[in-house]
Amino acid sequence: MSTLHARERLLTWLALITVSILAWGYLIMHGMHAQMPMNGEMTSTSDDMSVLVTATVMWSVMMVAMMLPSASPMLLTFLRIHQQREREAGASTATWVFMAGYLAVWLAFAGAAAVMQWALQQSALLSSSLGHVTPLLGGALLVTAGAFQFSDLKQACLNKCRSPLSFLMTEWREGNGGALIMGLRHGAYCTGCCWALMLLMFVGGVMSLVWMAGLALYFLAEKLLPQAERISQISGFLLAGVGVIILLSAAY
């Protein structure tokens, strides 16, 4: 049985790596900027819907590419605990159900972000081929994200994301239905931790692969490195400071 469990863990590792590579590969191959017009006028409801659907697809792939790597420790811990609790093989099925619940929350966020992007385009607040917001809005988003780094909600959600074993011991539910609920709850905590930083894609450029990779690496560091609260505070000071500078520059 230990051989089967080891095989399950290896296959799960390979599957997570493959899905992440495919998501990043999709974004790189399409170059992001070629997928949707940023400044073109919408001439019909059909055009509006096409842009919104395209934006939703791109944001959805972005969420998988950016968040799945940092969720891997939780998924692999879930798999290991499930294997210890069950005599039969097949824990990987529950693990994928858990991941489906986790990603479902981020896909819902992707849909909301796509609607926000569409609204910003319609309001002429989103400009350039990379999808930057105006300086005033960008500065406000930076200050908001910086302030959120100091909030109790941020730290509470981050603690849930940083402690897979603790989360699973307190949230454990049996069966695939339980795995789905746990995945949804973990996704909610993860979104609660990272939503403000994710909105900085509108500052760095919705289509910027460099900005996307930088945020993904930050999420990974914030969840895995020690002194997470200090990392959040330092980043909060930097974000808020840059935001204030941008706001003052835009005002004058």
C-alpha cells in the first residue's frame, strides 16, 4: 500500500506541475496583449460580450497559473492525510475534488475581475496595450493594497493559508463532498488574503507577464517563508508609499 501511496503522490506532483506549466504556457504563447482590444470602442452588445468572455478566460487562466503553485503544499498535505486515514488507494480523487473547490473560488474572482476590467474600459479608466489604469486610480489601488497588508483580515486569512496541517485538522470533512467544502473554504481564505494584491494587476498591467510572475512569486514567498507578518508589513509600507507618491504626482 505504501508503494501505491507513493505513486499517488508522485502522480499528483506531476499533475500539478503539468497544469501550472500549461497555464503559464497558454499565457506566454498568446502574449496576453493580442487577445483583446484595450481602447477600441464597443459597437454592439455582441462585441461587448466577446470582450467580456475573452477577459474572463484570460483572468481564469491567470488565476490557475498564479495561485496553483502556492496552493500545492495544502493539496499535497491533504493527499497525505487522506492516505493515512483511508486503507484503500484513491486519495488522489478527493485531492482533485479539493483542488476543484479551491479553484472555483478563484474562478469566481476571475469573473468579477473581468467585469471590473470591462467596466474600466467602458469608463476610459483603463489605457495602453498592457491595460494600466489611470495614475489616480492606480495610486488609490496601491494605497488600498498597502493598507490591507496591515489588516486583521489579511493576517487571519494568511495564517490559514500558511498552516496546511492546522487548517485540515480543524476543517476536516469526510468524503468527496467534504473535500469540495474544504477546497471552497481554503479558496475563500486564500482569496481573502490575496484579493487586494491581485487587483494590482490593473496597476502593473492586466496583460503584463512580468507583473503577473512577480505577484505569483510574492504569494508563494508570503505563504512559505518565515516571518510572514513582517513580509506583509514591509510590502504594505512600500505599496502605500509608492501609491502616495503616484497620487501626489498625479495631483500636481
